Amino acid sequence: MTRTAYPVEDLIRFVRAPDGTVVPDFRRRLPGRGVWVLAEKAKVAEAIKRGVFARGFRDKASASPELADEIEGQLERGALDMLSLANKAGKVLAGFGKAEAALAKGEAAVVLHARDGAADGKRKLAQVVRRSGREVPMLEVFASGQMDLALGRENVIHAALLADPVSDAFLARAHQLQRYRQSETGQGSDADLAAEMDQE
């Protein structure tokens, strides 16, 4: 398809299951020929529309019309699972006051805002970050209800994650989800869609 080189973290590898179904291989370990597509929802949808997978696998390949949405759901579940794990490890402080205090003390590595939360709280926490002079990622990737379930609490609008390897792992998954969602829609060449194939 193309010899354009992309960082592996910017790509999703797809393989063809025995029944011909196209499935994502997020860990890049499944056997068989792989087709690598830019990890953006619009690009995956366009790859399905253009028949990129059948050409890449050189065989019949069935990609579900909902595959792009299904991948988003999988990435979202993975990020929420990691948030839950960070919470069980005692690395999540839920609530505006706790997040504000963690930021003021320089303890917060990541701040989460519910996508459906009010703008005022987000603005105030952003001011705390600016005053601290530190760069702290502030993410809006989940709805409040999703954060409630992941953290086992009610009405979670803001939360801070303390510095820890599990927080780093969550941040990596959250950024992957954000990158996948925020891709621009539009037309492109096959070179924009399928970065490369596995070497024979």
C-alpha cells in the first residue's frame, strides 16, 4: 500500500481471523499477516469503506461496518479498567477539593474532568495548575457516570491521579483514546489510511 513510516503507537494492527473477520490486534502479537492503519476513528472507518483490508490481506476479509465504533468502545473500556486499577491502588483522589489540594501540593500527575461537568470547576482547577507552574495533563474522556462506576462512587466530576506507574499506564491509555476520537473526518489517500503491511 505505502512505505510511509509511522511510530508504532500511532497505528493499530489488524489481523484476519480464521472466519475471515477483521479484528484489531492491540498488543501486536496475534499470528498471521497484519494490516496497520492509523489509530484514528475516521481513518479506520475510511479503510473499511475503501476495502483496504481485503487488498492488504490479499484474501476475502469481512470488516464490520461498526468496527470503528467497536474499537472506540474497547479503548474506552481499557482506559476505564486502568482508572479502576489506579483507584484500587489508592492513587485516585475524587472530588473537587481533593483534586485542588493534590494540585496545590504538587502531587497530582493527571487531572480528570467529567465531560458533562460544569465549566466553572474545570476553569478553577486549570487556574491552580497555572499558578503551580507545573504541566499537569487535564483530560475529559469520560462522562460522570462512567467515572462513578470506575471509582465506585457517586457524582464524580473531578479526580486527580497521584504520580505512580499505574497512573502513567492510565494516562497512556487515555491519550490513545483521545487520539482515536479526535481524528478529523474527511477524505484521504490509501497512504493516509493503511501505513504498512507486515513483511512476508
